Amino acid sequence: MENKFIIYNTMTRRREEFAPLNPPFVGVYVCGPTVYGDAHLGHARAAITFDVLVRYLRYLGYRVRYVRNITDVGHLTNDSDNGDDKILVKAKLEQLEPMEVVQHYTNSYHKNMEQLNNIPPSIEPHASGHIIEQQELIKKILEHGYAYEINGNIYFDVESYNRKYDYGKLSGRKVEELYAATRTLDGQQEKHNPADFALWKKASPEHIMRWTSPWGEGFPGWHLECSCMSQKYLGEVFDIHGGGLDLQFPHHECEIAQSTAAYGHEAVRYWMHNNMITVNGQKMGKSLGNFITLDQLFTGDNEVLEQAYSPMTVRFFILQAHYRSPLDFSNEALKAAERGYERLMSAVETLGKITPSSDGTVNVAELSNKFHEAMNDDMNTCILMSYLFEGVHTINSIAAGKEKIDAQNLIALQKLYHDFVFDVLGLRAESSCGDSKNKEVLGKVLDIVMETRNEAKKNKDWATSDRIRDNLNAAGVKVKDTKDGYEWEILN
Ligand code: ZN
């Protein structure tokens, strides 16, 4: 049995045995959302991937400090140094305060994360709450000669950094190619070099999100917050930094350069990146019309969707793939995940009702080894799922009387499924069938109540008829009279 936890380090491009700097403590930093829009499938995959990482580390006995930030300033629309702040654009569009936009989408992100059963981070720092720390970091980088000021803007000096260190080492890009690729972009004339990126941007007169600084009023560059807040809460060197593959360049490359320029060494020991989700084989994008938010997924309210999918179906779907593999969304795949999830949960329920025999043929140790091996193999949830279903087969055979299990193995099997299904994979029982049953019963009860109301109406007893309607309304059921009877809905 492989009992070392192996993870693929994106920086070294190698599988490495995970060994924390200060066991049993483990620091994990994950790039969180820029809060200017509804969370979508891509957010779900990143959050679930690192949720399972944190869950598994805790299962292994580590004490994890899990930091995931909220980007609420400095992320410009073109991900570069031009364009407007994404939050400011939204605020202007909806005539809101920028911080109203931030609060609204932070709340909805939290709601979605809770629906997906993701554990909240230990610390969730906001970029806007760490402006002073970000300015201090800029001062360090300036002092060390890796940044320069022009017209109230501070740019990171890639060329001078690259003379001593290696800019592009995470993404494998070469500085010369970056120069060539970015040279043609407009509006970057004031930079020494097109590959340089902003640490601090001067605020134009109409820019609302602004702070005073030694270089005039402005706001921090997007990449700066993660260097700053990861090291503030996890230390100058910490264990794991995670995020989506789309953040590898330029975001994480810039983070590495900033931290190294400030401290003379890298901050992160293991870099982990989850792969992207495509929709019916295409990259997901607003302009492509295949953009699916989590709220839409859970309600079915999107043209791409043939039905609603529950949060646990979505979680199961994401966990069926290895986090470094691409994953394609389709209605077929989601429906298959729904069936798979239900089969697994029903087996777990069955497992709780099995009575042991005095002797048995089932050996749980072997299955347990397989579960651990799969997770230790760079969190291979895909393989883990196949072993879980191997066990489901066994559980169902025991329940059908085809196989026997003794008491000791039964307890071990119950604990194993509890640990891996609920604690490690973070699945939970959804009472979807319970919900529809409740709705059915409620419908019958309403028929009885409405019959009484119809009689009152027939007798022109308007007081009783209105009272029934109002009381139902107060109880959270909205009743609407229609030509052929009535319609009802539960108010939220
Ligand atoms: Zn980040």
C-alpha cells in the first residue's frame, strides 16, 4: 500500500511526496473569486478540488489553515494593466456602490459554496482590507530594485528581475516571447518593457475605488493581493498554493515574482492547479452563450440545461474526474452523475441497515487500502469513485444475502464509507425524493383546504374565503385563483 500522499507539483512538473514545513500544521492558500458576478461551474470545480484537498489533509491528521481570498479591487477587465476595474464596471452598470456589488456577490458565492457542501476557509481575507500591507510589499520590491514609478503608477520590472531570477518558470514561458507577444498592445508605452505589470495604478478622476499612497491616490494591481495575504496569514514560506489552471499565467507567475523580489526566495512549496470545465466540448464563455451559473444549474433555468441538477449531483460530477483532467459538461454526463450519486447514497443507506453474520467472506482491509491508495495518488477521486462502486456491489450483495460480513468488518466498512463519502469527498445526503414526497402531501392538504374555501365562496362567505387565503399566505403558500380552480406556490 502506498501510504505517502503524493501530489503533482505544477512548479517542478513532478509528482512529489507531500511533506509539510511544520507538521502537523499545513498552510493552504487558494485564489478565490473576483466578486462581480454569479459563481459558475468553473468556480465550483476550483472550490471543490481544494475543498477535497483540505478535507483529505485533515483526514490524514494535519491541522490545516485554509486561506481563500476575495478579490474586491484591482482586477481589470482585460486581466492586464488596461481597462476598468471589473467591480467598478458592474457598480456603474447597476448604479450601486462598488462595495454593494462586492457584498452581493460575496453573499451569493458563500450561498453556492454552502450548497456544494464546501467547508468555509479558516481565513477569508479581502484585498480591499489589506491596502496598507500591499503598499508595504510594493515598498520592499522598490527597495530591492525590481520595480519603478512612472506618473503615479508602479510597475514590476520583469527584465531586472529576470537577470537574477527566472520569470516564467511556473508557466514555462520565456521572457523574450512575452516581450514579443505583448509589444503590440496599446497604452503600454510608459512601461519600460511590455511584459512589466502594475503593482499600483494611479486612479483616474472618475475612479471611485482609490486609496492614498506614497505615490498618490490609486489602487493595487490584482496580482499583489495574493502575494501579500498568503504570506501574511501563512508565513514567508508556506506549503500549498492552489488555483485554476487559467490563473497560472499571468496571475501566479506574477505572484511568484513579487514574493521573490520582496523576500529573496519563493513563498510556495507546492503549486497545484485544477483543470477547466468545458461545456459540450467548448470553452465556457459569456460570448459563446454557454455560460452556466450555479444558480441556473440548481434551478434548471438556462437554455443549455434539460433539467435542474442538485448541488450534490454537480459535486459528484466534478469528483468523477481527476482534478488535473479536463472535464466536459453535458446533460448526459450530469444525468449519469445524478444516477451514480443516488446509487452511492442508497448503498450507504443500505450499509447502515445490514446485520452482521457470525462469520463472513468480506474483507474490508483490502478495500480500505484501495481507497487510500487512490487519494494518495495525487487525489485521484476518479479512481476512488470506481473503488467506491466496487464496494457498492459488495454492499448490495450482502443486503441480498449473497455474501456475508462479520460484525468487525461491518463496523469497519461503515466507518470507511462514512469517512470517504462524507468526510473526504464531502458528499451529503440530499432529500430530493423526500422533497417531492412532501410536495405531494402538501398538494393534497391544500386541496382539502381549498375545497372549504370554495364552499365559502359559493355561500358568498367572503370573510372566510379571504381569511383562508391570507392565512395560507402568512404560512408561506401563495394561492392564485384561476379559471379552472387554483394554483399555488411556496414563497421563499
Ligand atoms: Zn490569487
